[in-house]
Amino acid sequence: MGCRTDGVVAALKAAADTVVAHRDELVELDRVIGDGDHGENLQRGFQTFVVALTRSTPDKPGAAVKLLATTLISTVGGAAGPLYGTACLRAATTLGDADELTPETTVAALRAALGGVVARGKAEVGDKTMVDALTPAVDAAAEALGSGADIAGVLAAAADAAEKGAESTVPLVARKGRASYLGERSANHLDPGARSTSLLLRAFADSAAKHRSAA
Amino acid sequence: MGCRTDGVVAALKAAADTVVAHRDELVELDRVIGDGDHGENLQRGFQTFVVALTRSTPDKPGAAVKLLATTLISTVGGAAGPLYGTACLRAATTLGDADELTPETTVAALRAALGGVVARGKAEVGDKTMVDALTPAVDAAAEALGSGADIAGVLAAAADAAEKGAESTVPLVARKGRASYLGERSANHLDPGARSTSLLLRAFADSAAKHRSAA
Amino acid sequence: MKKIINDPSTVVVDSLHGMAVAHPDLLRITTEPAVIARADGPVAGKVGVVSGGGSGHEPLHGGFVGLGMLDAAVPGAVFTSPTPDAILSAIQQANGGAGVLLIVKNYTGDVLNFETAAELAEAEGISVRSVVIDDDVAVKDSTYTAGRRGVGGTVLLEKLTGAAAQRGDSLEAVEGLATRVIANVRSMGLALTAPTVPHVGTPSFDLADDEIEVGIGIHGEPGRERLPLEPADALVARLTEPILTDLPFGDGDRVLLFTNSMGGTPLLELYLAHGIAERLFADRGVSIVRRLVGPYITSLEMQGISLTALKLDDEMVQLWDAPVLTAALRWGV
Amino acid sequence: MKKIINDPSTVVVDSLHGMAVAHPDLLRITTEPAVIARADGPVAGKVGVVSGGGSGHEPLHGGFVGLGMLDAAVPGAVFTSPTPDAILSAIQQANGGAGVLLIVKNYTGDVLNFETAAELAEAEGISVRSVVIDDDVAVKDSTYTAGRRGVGGTVLLEKLTGAAAQRGDSLEAVEGLATRVIANVRSMGLALTAPTVPHVGTPSFDLADDEIEVGIGIHGEPGRERLPLEPADALVARLTEPILTDLPFGDGDRVLLFTNSMGGTPLLELYLAHGIAERLFADRGVSIVRRLVGPYITSLEMQGISLTALKLDDEMVQLWDAPVLTAALRWGV
Ligand SMILES: Nc1ncnc2c1ncn2[C@@H]1O[C@H](COP(=O)(O)OP(=O)(O)O)[C@@H](O)[C@H]1O
Ligand SMILES: Nc1ncnc2c1ncn2[C@@H]1O[C@H](COP(=O)(O)OP(=O)(O)O)[C@@H](O)[C@H]1O
Ligand SMILES: [Mg+2]
Ligand SMILES: [Mg+2]
Ligand SMILES: [Mg+2]
Ligand SMILES: [Mg+2]
């Protein structure tokens, strides 16, 4: 059972709502070990995306994700802009112009997204970045797929793993990003990017679950 | 019964001690309705005077007062420097090179001092300045002289009147000096210059009284 | 009190030392008495221009010493007028034989100390003229009071008179120009925070997080009134209105608009305020033909701004554009 | 939060508007996308020099656009790297046909966004070279981390490369010079107070009245360590020591010393600190032959200072003295 463009757009809109709802939390996390703009930057990007959707209506899941990618790249700025932007761009490419999303292509898209973040940011697990949330998410998604999960199941597994992954950044000393300038002082703080990654995946999972029950 | 140079120098040194002791009080009064430097400026001037006394020993009362005048003019700055400096300069002139101070010359010196302040600052009683302390002080001194007071008596009368005069500045709206920039907001505050004038006269009076009992 | 200093009682001298090593080609600085003079001065045959006042307003006045502006500046203790002997020394170092103009900000202390110094200089045979600038419209003027303060207009006055002296104008001519500038310049400022005077150690006034002081001077005096913080549009209008109506400035006037930071207000906000001010002046038909934006007459670390408007005539425009080479202001050379 | 602004979300655009009206002859400013370019640019046949980054560091970078320095600057949101489309537009406006050098401060965001913009420009046939400046010795360097931040050295790099481009050097030559400058410049800063980012509304970090942050950057990041406030002599030594030993600077070296205010530190304190720094460098036999003192790379209203030292060669001295005409830096013209 697949997911057509409308479902994908709904999931991306749900992600936008989550970003706005958590804007202040992300700003505060970044204020402490960064420069306090992560929530502001993502909100600017996702709000522009929602506006863009009123102007053009993507006809394929890949096109919708690509629209998000280009919007994030041209409006977010900072580190997260290019990183999330590239992630979505790579995901969109793997989705191609297929009419619908499948559990398989969902996992492939997540893996491509991770590949994009690593390609641009060169971070490894343990560097205290969004990679610490996204990497376990991809593995968990693949595992869920292996045990026959549907899209909602795959994304739920990814979201659960991303949340644990984000939590795992708390004790870490940052080796990448702004927090790395603090050295030891970066420890005992949750990484804002890892947190936003887990929030986005949770929004996708919840939206897919709604979509399923609706179907 | 007169007062020779040593007595005058003792009185001026006593004044220096008073200024240092009340430096913070005068700074705080000036911080509220001025620029917070009155106590600092006077301390700089009187401390330099005490040092100057170790280098040159005035041989006449007038010379001692003149040394204070030139020291204040060249080290205090601000409004109080020229005002107190001119006051002392005029006082020194009236004392001329007499070997000792008398009740008569004391009153004449105080009147000359007031004349100097008014000549430079153009302030009238009620403008919320040192003139509000010095004017009644001169009148009271003259009255005491009329009723046969000695130097200590003359200065005690001046100090008492100066204290009342200073208190009278509290309700006033300043028309001269920095406090005038505050308009109505300058009311309900004691004028720092009026306060320092009453402190100086009190120091002179107490020193003269000691001198008398010693004599 | 948080400051990068060693000792409040030596802060001015210590700072002058740093200024001297920072500008060896430009300035000749003495500390006993404290005077900042042109390294190549006095310039023979040129009218000397001298100003001074309490320290804490940097770059005023020392930052304006150099070709086309001041020949010497006299820094007093923080917020305290300098003494006559220091002013006299500055006059002597500025005297190239054509006389010296003293630019005095209208504060009792400055007026009295410069007065005495002028007498002493005249006694030495140096011809001296003094002008007193009082451009702050926040203060109600009256012959019975100390009158208006000298604030932002001082910077423009020093530039224009300095340029006139540089091109060889006589002492009378430079004095005449100064009088014209003073008659045509108006300023007003507001503060978001209070400065802390080193020898005091506590803020000059206490403001709540949502309060501002409107009509402040440059010595940490509180303003004429305390108001709630407002958006920039409203704040700037509180300064432009009294300035526009005071002179008044009106339709067709050509104006130099000077948007000044009191020290702690960053350029991001200062440019924002300047943009609003230009719009508000344009709304009255005033055309801004010259601008100055930056921290040029400050009050230590105080956050706030002041606006200064000068109604220009052709000669003033020429003199404004004339070359100037100082630590804080330079163009044309 | 006390700021002279209308709305945190429009503060950069509002400020750019004010900057545009303040410097009509010097700058051409667009806001969609936000780019500050030379009014007379692009200069045909001249290598273009472009830099940019988050706003809040004024006058960096826009204040350095003009003859002999930058051809265009890209201001991002406050403390946020600009996006590739804005950077691309700046590259286009700076391209006079001889190629464009991108000066990138070493922050992940800046590096990634300039990287993308460079690819897009190359795709349009504009030859682009990028240099990344990372002069902050407070950050321990390592190939496994984001590395050192680009701070005060950026100002000197923009002046020197801008002068090289102005005299007609090729893109390769300007890039080579840039690499040499980056290899020879070191900086470190400290903060007495934290800045407040408009869209955050609260100070970036909380400091007690007797505490300072040593080894801070320009984005309100806390420093490497928190220490008690000390006299100026000790504070300045905390900056000179790591700088001197890192390159290292030593006997006989000719150095440009740049004493920078982080925004809220007044000139009185800044000159005082500069004097101490020159003494401490002289103690090591280093001779200071050029200086820059002022607020040139700031962090909003943050109080604090940074020191930057550049080991000079003859060509760098020449290029430093070369004419520059920008809003914030001008001499020789
Ligand atoms: N090299 C990198 N690789 C992966 N993620 C990174 C890298 N650098 C930073 N990040 C992520 O970006 C987040 C910060 O994003 P944001 O605050 O928007 O950008 P900036 O740090 O430029 O202000 C960090 O919390 C971290 O998760
Ligand atoms: N025109 C004046 N006539 C007489 N006294 C004056 C005048 N102006 C100021 N004063 C006195 O000087 C005092 C302030 O002295 P001070 O703080 O040392 O100088 P400044 O005001 O320049 O900082 C005031 O409190 C007032 O008593
Ligand atoms: Mg951030
Ligand atoms: Mg005072
Ligand atoms: Mg004073
Ligand atoms: Mg950022």
C-alpha cells in the first residue's frame, strides 16, 4: 500500500507545523551551545515552503520533496540550510518521478538523505550533530522494512530511533558545528540539529499513521 | 585675638580631611542630579594642596589661601574648580600680606569669596547652587561679628547658616549648573556644591574652635 | 562595574598612552598637562582650532585632531572639564601666529575653565576667540539658566571651522563661520542604558528593562523625561520632531543629518535609525544632502542615539567636503 | 531586550535601507536577495572580491565595500550565514570578467553556503576561487573538528586582497596573497558581556558582574573558559600570550596589530588596551609597524575586545597602505 503525492505533501506540511511549534525550543537549545538561530532558521524555511505550496502544486512525491529542498537551500542559511537542503535534494532524486511512495523507496530516500548530510558536513556518529539522530533512524527504518512494516511503520521506527539518537548527543563533546568551539563546555547539552531531525521524522511518522487509518 | 598662618594652614588641612571623608557622599549627590564627579574633583584638588604644602610653606594667611586657590584652579576642573578657585583667590587678595587673621578680615574674606563665585557663575540665591549656602553664611558671619564674636564664633555662625542654606536647595528646581538640564526632575535633591560649601565652612569653624581652646 | 581598565584614577592617562602609540604619525600627545596635538603643528600662519572637555566622549575631541579639523584637544578627567593650564598649553601648541579659536561646549565648567585659559593666553599675546555651542533642543533655553548643552553639533562645528582654518581663513572669518554654524544646528538624544563613570562605579541612572530616557546629554545626566521603550519608528520621531520644529527646518532646506551612537548602540541599529530619520525629514520637504553615521560623540558605553541636523549653505557644503585626516574622520586625502 | 528596532524579523533589511540612504555614492544595495555592492561595480577587468556572513558584525562586511577592498558583501540574517542565491548574486555583481575571490570565514554554515554558490557561479562560467580564514587561536585545531573560527583576521584579509585586486593582480595572485595572509594572522578575543540576538530576545550567555568569557567568537558563543574580571594588564595578556606563542611571533617580526572592540567597549578602554598590547608585543622583540584600533568586527552590542596580529612582509605593508574608500575604512583617497 503506497502513498501518493497528497499524502507526502500532508506529511511535509505536518513537519512545517512541528518546526513552528518547536521554534523556541530549538532556538534555546542553540543559544546555549550555538548562536541561537536554529529554530528561527528552520521556521523561516518551512514557512516559506508552505507559501510555495500555495503557488505551485507538485504532481509527484519526488517533486514535493524537491520543492522543499530548494526552498530550504534558498531561505534557511546557516549550517542546517545546506545540510537539510542537500538531504531533501538527494531524497527527491531517489524518489524520481514515481507516482507513489513505497516502504522501500521511503527507506531509500532516508538513506539518501543521510548520505547527503554526511557528504556535505563530513560528520560521523558521535560528533554531536544531526547525524547522531539520522544514522540510527535509517538503520531502524531498514530493519522495520525487513520485517514487513508499511510506510507508517518504517517512519515510526525511524522516529523512535532518531529520538534515542538525539538523546545520545547530550553527554557528547561536539567535534563539528558551532558547538565544537566550546570544547568540553559543549557536553551535557542536547544538540539542536539532532533534536530537529527527530522532530521532523516524528511528524512524518504521525502523518503517515493518520494517512493509513484514513485510507 | 587673631589667627596666624599656622592656624589658617591647620584649618585648610582640616577642610582637606573633610573633603576626603565626604568624597563618596558628594559623588553620589552629583550622580543623581549631575555627572557624579564633584567629590572626586574636590578630593583631587585638596589632596594636591596638601602635597603642595609639603613643598612650600606659606608665610602669611593670605599666601596659604592663595596656594589653595591656584591648586584648585589647576587641578579640580569642572564648575567647582574655577568657582572655588576664584572664591579663594578673592579671599586671599582681601587678606593681603597681613600676618594674622582677625574676625573682621575673616568676614571680609568670606564676603569676597562669595563675590568671586557670583562674579564667575552668575548664580542667585534660589538657583540651587553653592551660592545658596555661601550667601546666608556671609550674612550670619557679619551678624556674629557685629555682636562681638571671635574668629571661631564668626565661622561657627557661617557654618550653621551654610548648613541651613544647603538644606534649602532640596526642594528647588535648578536654574544653574548641570542639574538645570533636568528641569523639574532636579527638585527634591540636595545640591552637591551647596553641601560641599557647608562641609568646608564647618571644617574651618571646628578647626578655629580647636585653635582657640589650644591658645 | 565591568571595564577594561587598571585604575579609575589613571584611566584617561592610560588611554592617552594607547592613543599615542596607535597614531604616532598623526598625533603628539602629552599627559602633564593632558593635550592631544597635531604631530605637525603648530602650522605657521594658520588659525589654530582648539576644543576640549571631559573625557568619555571619544572620539570627541582627540579623535578629531589633524589636518582640516582640530589643531589640539584637551581631555579632562572623565566627564570633567579640563583645567585652564591644560587648555593654555593646547592653545600654545595650536598657535601658528594667526590666532586661535576655542570651541567650547556650553557647560558651566567648560565655559569657566576655557574663559580663564583664554585670559591667560591673551596675556601671553596670543589672540584668542571663543565660541560656545549649545545645540541640544532637549533643554529649554532661558537667560536665567545655564542654557542648552553643547552636544552633537560640536562634531560638525569642529569639522567646518577646521576646514576654514585649513584653507587659510582669518580668525575673524573662522569665528564668523562658527557663529553661523551654531545658529543653524540642532540636536537631541535618547538613552536605552546609563553609562558607568569609572570613579563612580555604578550606573549614572537606573532604568528598567522597558524604560528609556529621552532628552539626555553626554554626561550620564538623566534626560528630560523617562518613557516606555517603543519601536524604532516612534523613538526616532521623538528626536526628529523637536529638532525640526526648533530651528525650524522646513521645505527646501538642505541639511546635513548626523545620526550618532552614544557608544553602546551597534551599527546595525544605528543605520536602521538613520533610515527612519531621513524618511521623517523628507516628509517635511527637507532634503538631506550630506550625512554622518557612527559613534562620534559618545557617553562611555551608554546605549542610545542622538540626531543632529545642520541647515547648510554652499560654503558649509564646501567645507564639509574639504579634506580631513584625523583618527576618527578622514576623507579627501 | 532593549534595541532600536521595529521588528526582529526585518531588522537586517531595515538596517540595509538606512545604510543605502547613508551612502548613496558609495554603495548599491539590494534586499531581495540582500547584497551590498560597489556603486561603481563591477569594475571591468578587475578581480572581484566578495565576502559575507551573518549580520550583527557591522561594519563587517558591508562597511568594507568600496574602492580597494570588497566589491560586494552578502549579509545574512543576524548570526546566520547567507544563502547560496544571495551569494551568487553578489558574485555576479562583483564579476568584472577577471574572476572572483570568495573570502569565507570558517563556520560550517558559511563554508557550505559559499561552496554551493561557487558551484552555481562556475556553472555560469564565472571563475571563482575561495579562501577560508580561520585565525582564532582560542579554538584547538584538528582535522576531526570544524576547526578554528574566522574572526578579526578577516578584516585585514579583506583590505589586503582588495588592494591587490585594485592594483590589477590576477585571480591566482590574489588567491596566493590571501593564502599567505591566512597563514600569518592570529586572533583571540574576550567578552565582558553577552550580546542579545534580536530574534532570541535574551542574552546569548549569562555572566556575573565579576566574570568574563575568554576565547569567545563573534556569534555570542560562550568562550573557552569563564574567568574572574581582572585589571586591563592581565586581561590583555590573556590575549597576547596565546597569539604570540601560536604562530609564533618573535624577535624582529614586523607586525600589524589590530585592537578590535566587540561593539560595546568604548574607545577610551580600547585605546587603553591597545597601549598595553603594544607593550606586551614589544617585550617579545616584535615591532608593531602598522595598527588598526576600533570596532571593525563586532558581535552586536557585546562588550569586549579582540586582538589580531599579522606578520607582515613588504608586499603586505604596501597593500595595507594602498588607498581604500569604504564606509568604515578610508585612507589614501
Ligand atoms: N558538519 C556538520 N555535519 C552535520 N550536522 C552539522 C554539522 N555542523 C552543524 N550541524 C548541525 O547543524 C546544527 C546547527 O544548525 P544552525 O544553528 O541552523 O546553523 P548554525 O550553526 O550555522 O547557526 C547543529 O546542531 C548540528 O546538528
Ligand atoms: N553657575 C554656577 N554658580 C554657582 N555654582 C555653580 C554654578 N554651576 C554649578 N555650580 C555648583 O557646582 C556644583 C557642581 O560641581 P562639579 O560637579 O564639580 O562640576 P560639574 O557640574 O562641571 O561636574 C553644583 O552642585 C553647584 O553647586
Ligand atoms: Mg545556530
Ligand atoms: Mg559634576
Ligand atoms: Mg563634571
Ligand atoms: Mg547561525
